[in-house]
Amino acid sequence: MSDTPRFTRRSLFRGIGSSTLVAGCATKPAPASPDAAEIAQPSAPLDGTRLGPGPAPLRFTLNGVRQTVEVAPSVTLLEVLRHTIDATGSKLVCDRGACGACTVLVAGVPRPSCMTLAHDVEDREVSTVEGLAVDGKPSPLQRAFVEHDALQCGYCTSGMLMSCQALLSRPNQRIDADTVKRAISGNLCRCGTYPNIVAAVLSVAPKSQTPRGA
């Protein structure tokens, strides 16, 4: 019998399979990764101009005083009030327009300042709780809140005052308990002082605006 190994179909396919397996396990060179500096430095236009809008001048009136600040398009009115102008009476609580603690008046209309872009108040009148005082003394509404124990922890008080002030400022508005409740429906009080708030507002509402028996 010859010692020469036999060449069969089985040995052929076995050899092809082994070659394929070895080739698949061979180490392939890793693709070239971008340099760290390239990742940290985004490509800039060839003319050297800035990508995207940057801060722009914003002019508005805050509690009767003209303001001019540099504000980026994405900045909210609440951020400008608290961090740029240092008017911290408007409170940052939920930051999603759900609690009313940051309520301010824009042209006399209550607005959640955390959901209002700063540039939306360009050339408009903005009123905050700091503007309620008269000659450095609390306004009648603020005194009524104290007298009727309408504030406790204070988180909601600034926004609650502004919503109530907007109601009191409406010309020829008939004010009763239900009217007050509707006016503060967007303001949450975690201490539950709603009855006292209603009483405080009714106590300072002009008699001509308060229905008999309210």
C-alpha cells in the first residue's frame, strides 16, 4: 500500500474551512481615530465667523426702569432677572411653567418667566414683585397678605402676588371669591393658604369691583 496521502473532496473542503477560519481571526488594522484636538475643536468657517447666533442686545423696561443687557437667544427671562439683573424676587422652583412661582407681568399679563425667552420681552414692560412696593413700603396687596396670613414658606408668594396684582389691575373687573380662584389657578401653594389668599385679595379690591356679599 502506498504511503502517499490520499486527496479527497472531504480533505479539500476541510482545508478551505480552516483557511477561512484563520483568515477571519486575523487581526485587522484599526481605523484611524480622529486626533483628540480635532474632537475638542469643532471646525470653523474659513472666514473665521462665529457658528450660530451669539448674545445680542435686549432692551426692555423692568418696574419702570429701562434695561439693556446682552443675552443669548436660549436664555429665559427668569435667568436674566435672577442672574444678570439680580432681581431675585421671582423664584425658580419647577422650571417648567407648572407652579407659578416665577410669575411676572409682561405688559400687564401674567407670564411664567421660566418658560419665556428673554428676547420675547424686547421693548416691553415687565413687572416683578420688587415693583409692587410704593416709596419703599409694601403695597396694600402685600400688607393684606401679611394681615391675612396668606403666606407661609414663601416659595409661591412672589408669583401669587403678581397673579393677584394682575387681577386687581383689570379695569372694571368684578372681583369675587371665584374670580380670585381663577386668577391664581396657575399658582400652586404647597402650604395650602388658598382661603387666606382669597380673603387678602378681596380685602383690598375696590368696593365698586367687589359684589355685595363676596
